[in-house]
Amino acid sequence: MALAVESRQAVVKAAAARSRSGWWGPVGVAVFAGVLRLWDLPYPNAFVFDETYYPKDAWSLLQQGYEAVWPDNANQLILGVPQVIPLSQTPAFVAHPPLGKWVIAVGEHFWGLHPFGWRIMVAVLGSLSVLMLARIGRRLFRSTLLGCVAALLMGVDGLQFVMSRVGLLDGIAAFFVLAAFGCLLIDRDRTRELLRAARAEGGRAGDEVRLGVRPWRVGAGLLLGAATAVKWNGLQILAVFTVLTLLWDQAGRRAAGAHRAWRAMLRRDLWPGALSMVGSALVVYVGSWSGWLATTGGYGRQWADGRAGLSPARTPLVDIPLPQVSMSWVPAPLRSLWHYHAQMYDFNTGLSSPHTYQSNAWSWLVQGRPVSMYWEQVPDGQRGCHSAEGCASQILALGTPFLWWTACFALAYALYRWFFRRDWRSGAILAGVAAVYLPWFQYQHRTTFSFYMVLLVPFLCLAVAQLLGAMLGPQGCPPRRRRWGAAGAGLIVLAIVGCFAYFYPLYTAEVIPMSEWRARMWFTSWI
């Protein structure tokens, strides 16, 4: 008896030690990434690219509950000394839901309407994303090493780095999407444990077990609702991830001995899964508009007041005519919100104004046209410039080239693993890529930018980590094979880190001689 007790205690201690060791590496990589992202965050003291919109909208939400119009010289007044904040009460039409701006507003609440205030929350979420990816990779590959490699790769990706240091919305949406993916992985593992336990007790577990409320799947729905409440592209990701978790349920029931796994999934999991994901997402999305709904000054807030309660001529999500029916039972604020969404949809799908740095989705994986978010030419003798031809100070939203180009091969390998080996891990990665990337191909004539792909970076890093793991070889292979594989994988990681270091001045607006700037313009499309 004493030996049995000691054996159980040894098992518990070993499990606790493994749990702790599974945190040290991820936390270390996240601290490294956090220091990079927080270092000199207020620089440059300027509105970078679309920071001219979102930080001011966030301040307006914080003060009034809705976005308001700002004068043309607002940027100069806000950055001036003494600072003047010319906030009006006139409502402004905005193209994106409010949650991302509420997140930015948290930083502004504590540090004011200054560059550090409107960037700090995005930087924190970007750093936490690195920690999450390490843990997600560990769970996906059952390897702390590969999880930390994936996180390190994202920590040194130029696009994720830049988008973690500017007050834009895409980095916030990326955090919620990655967190939702992690929740679904945990839900998958726990569901399989329940099915295995039920099968061990006897009976047709795969066909008969009801899985009940699954908190991690509800959490994923809440997070995807939050992503959609930042930018609407979260809606497509919600749809793909909902299908993904149902496919995992079908596979889990088949593994648990179901004779008709598809039928069991459709009967037991379809409606609970769809409702828990979509329903919870809808609650968060509508809740994100609480400031607009609770006040009366927002754009279009009182549109339905005094109007007949008729449905709009078409839905804002599918451009097809609809018969008009009485909607008088719907409260006027919600009808006004629906009308506002129709206007937002028209704007977002019809945006075709030419922009210098716009690009097509076909070029995004190879970083064909990165976005210059900040540019200043510095004369010789100023701000540390010691070059007769002057210096450049730029923030270029460029993904680390060696990482993205390696990811192209890694995605091809993931396709092979999924199609020919039925590797569910490759399928999960590819589902994330498809959800984020493929929907943009329907907008061939819309004004689009490559920095939208910051949501894609975690899945690219997971794909590269999987490829590097294959290079290392499986456990039990000859030591010589492992040594050569480790050397090759290590060289790839070092090359990616070195590439990030080389382009670091272009990610942080560092003042460098024009000759050094030109040396980093590897392609004319980057200029």
C-alpha cells in the first residue's frame, strides 16, 4: 500500500513538473517579444497611417459613447504643446464596429490621447498573442519545443511586430481569432477525453453520448464575436471555425466507435455547436454597440424614430432584393442599427478609391506590396543623420521575408500532410489559413492592403514549425538523421531571426542613411 501511494505521488509530481516546464519556454519567448514591442513605443510622435482615425474614434467613444467628427487640423492640435483636443458632438459615419476602438480607449483612459496611450493595448495584446501561440503550438504538436519555435517566429515577424506597435484594429482582431483557435483546440481534446471515458464504460459511446454544454466552445464563440466586433472579416472566420469544430466532433465520435459518425454528429452536435458558437458571437457583437445604443447622438442612431417599421429592401450581408415586411415589433434602436449596417456594408464592399500602397490578395503571401505607414526624409545633420544625401525614417508593414517565403513551402507541406496522410493538425492550420486569407479573393476590385494578413501570421508560423518538426524527424529515428535535421531547422530559424534584425530599422522608423534604406528595398514594389 505504501509503495502504491508513493508511486501515485511520484506520478503527480512528474505531471506538475511537466506542466511547469511547459510554461517556462513560452513565457520566456513572450517576454522577449514584449520587450521588443514595448521598447520606445511612443516613437514616432505622430499619427501613423490609419491612426488618424481609430485613436480619435476611441477617444470619442470614451468621452461620448459614439464616434464624432473631428476638424481637419485635429492631428496637429492633439500632438501640439500645449495639447488641444477639438472633440465635437457631431456624429461621424464609421466603417467598422466599435469594439477595437474600445480596446484602444482603455489605454487612452490611463495615458491620455497620446501615441503611447493609443498604442499600449495593441502592444500588450500582440505580446500576449506570442504567449498564446507557444501554448497552442505545444497542444497542437504535443511538443513544447515546436510551440516555442512557432512563437519565436511570430515574435520576429515584421508584420506582426509593426501591427503590434500602431493603434490600428487588425492586431486586436488577430488576438481574438488566435484565442478562439486555442479554445477550440482545448475543446477538441476535452471532448475526446469524454468520448474515450464513455466508451471505456461500455456501450456505443460514439453514437449515444450527449456532450452537454462545452464551455471552451462557447468561449471560442464569444472571442469570434469579439473579432467580428472589431472588423467584419471575423464573420467568415466564425463560419469556418464552426464547421471545423463540427468536423472534429464527427471524427471524435468515429474514433469512439460510432457506427454512423456523421449521423451521430448531425443529431447530437450540429445544433448545440452552431448555437453555442454563433449565438454567443451574436451576443458579444450586439453588446459591442452598447455605447451607440445607450446614447442618442451616434450616427443614424435615431433613423428609425417615427418611421414605419418596414424591413430594409435588402440585407447588408447578401446583396439580394428582399420583400418588405412589417418590422414594427423590433425596437427602433435596433432597426436604426440594422440600417446603419446596410450603409457600412455598402461602404466596405464598394471601396475602390485608389491608394499608393493598395495590393491584391494574390501578392500577399510573398509580400509583394508592403504598406509604408510612416515616412520622413531627414536632412544631413538633423536627428543623428550623418549622410550627405540625407537619411530615411520609415515604418514599413513588411512581413519578415524569409519567414513568409518559407511559409509558402510549409503550406504546401501541410496540404500534403492533410490530403495524403489525413493529419488533423495540418487540417487545423489550413482551416485557419482558408478562413483568414481566401475570402479576400472575392474583392478583386476593392481597395485592399497586405497588412490585413496579420491575422494569418500565427497560422503561417504553426505551418513553418510543423515543417521544421518534420525536418527534425520523428522520435526513434537514427541520431545522425536527428543531428542533420536539427542543423537544417536551426539554420532556417537563424536566417529568419537575422532577416528580422536586418529590416528592424524599417519597422521602428529608425533614422538610417538613404544608402542603407535603398539596400533594404529588395524589390521596386516595396518602394
